[in-house]
Amino acid sequence: MLTLLLMIATVDVRQNGPAITLEQAKTMTPAELGDALLAPNHPPIVEASVGPIGIMPPPPPESPIVSEIRLYTAARPSDEADFCEKTRVTVKLSPVTRMNGTLPPARAAEVYTKELYRWAIKDAAASRCDGKSYDFFEAEADTARRSFKVIRLLAALQQKRGIGAKLSIDDEYARSNRAYVSRRPSDRGKFPKASTTQITNGRTALAQFPITSISSINAYSESWPSDLLRQKDIRNVDGTKLEAISLFAGGLWSAGIVLSSNKITVARFVREIPPPF
């Protein structure tokens, strides 16, 4: 049974715990936040992120605001062979209304858990699981097994150096960096050689694709990103659709993967320009 269906420990909010502001939370260590927000005997907390993720629209004036704090356990070997996992514990604070433009302290009100996964780092000694939360991906119960299978197929394709698949790369990242350096040669020293060396070979891209840092794996959407795969990649000659998967990894890489007869037949990579664009 998938580990994502199992709880590593009972996790609940701390009853009558301290009320805190997001500003206070940002000054606390992950372990301190875990003790302040979670009931005793919770798993050790080694990482935390406070407040909204990304840019959120402002709430209506004088409306109650529910703040969120995400806590992460240490990574550990998964029951899924060759994978690691960690638990994300999302704590929602009690709703509060701004006073003089700032949010007053609030206590932990609700808690939700989610298992995150990554392909284990393998070296000569052993497999390693340590890593930040952004190196892990979510796996929903109804698609998890397929996600694990696709990543295993990709790892096997790396071992075979891409033999049997059509591979390509669009290195937007290096192209953008080279253009910048050509305009401002005095800044050349700020760019490592790898960031301005354009990858043009699909096999090289496959070898460099950071499979241990996949942060997103989903069914491929033809609407976004629209240029990752081509129509001829995802359709048979009779017009029927093939299975296609999109991956994002390492903060820079996207990949479109096409499968046929349970094999990867196409892998198109993009090394992207990181935000802010």
C-alpha cells in the first residue's frame, strides 16, 4: 500500500498553544514553530515556510484573514523502492482581522498533512534522501503509481543514454544569459560557465536533467506550456492520443514525456529562464 496513505505519526494542532503573528513565525526556527503549533509527540520539523506562496490578490477590506504556515519533516526512505519522502504539515491559523494595517496574533486552528516524494540520490556509498521541500513532488492517490513508474522509466532512459527515444532541448536559459553578457561584458564574471554554455544535444539534456529534484509531475496539458510538445509527438498516425506527461525540476527544467507501449518514445526538454523574467 502506498506510503502516502499512511501517517508517520499522529499530527494535530497544539491545544491552547501561543498566538503568534507571521512576523514572529519568520523569526522562529522550524523546530520552534513545530513545538508552538503542533501537539506533543509530533514528528521532528526541519523546514518551514510562512505565509502565502507567490503573489496573492489582496483580501476584501476588513475581512477575516486565515494565515498559513507549512512545516516539513526530515526526508526518509519511502516504501516505494528508490524513492524518498517527507511530510508537509500545513497549519492554518484562526481567522483574524487587520488592526491598524497589521494582523494580530492567532493560534493554530487546523492542520493537514501531505506526503511528498523524490527520486533518491544515488552515489557509490548508498542512497541519500536529504533535500529541501522544493526537491519533492506531490503524488495524488489515484495517480501516484503512474507517477512513480514514469520517473523510473526516465531514470532507466538516463542509464541507457536515451537510446530508443527522440530527444531534444531548447536552452532558453543559456541563450538569455549569453544575450545579457553580450550587452554587458563587464558582468561576465557573474555567470558560471555552465549558465552560458548552450545545451544543444538531447542526450546531454537528458543526462543533465535533475531527476532527483522533480517538483511537479502531471498529465501533459496542450494549453500550457503550449510549445513543450508538438502535435505529432502526442498523436498516433490515426489521430489517437498518446500518454504524455509534463515535469518540472530543479527550478530551471521542464520536460515533456511521451509514452507508448509503456516506454518513453519522446522527451523534449526546456532549460527555462527563472523568475523574475
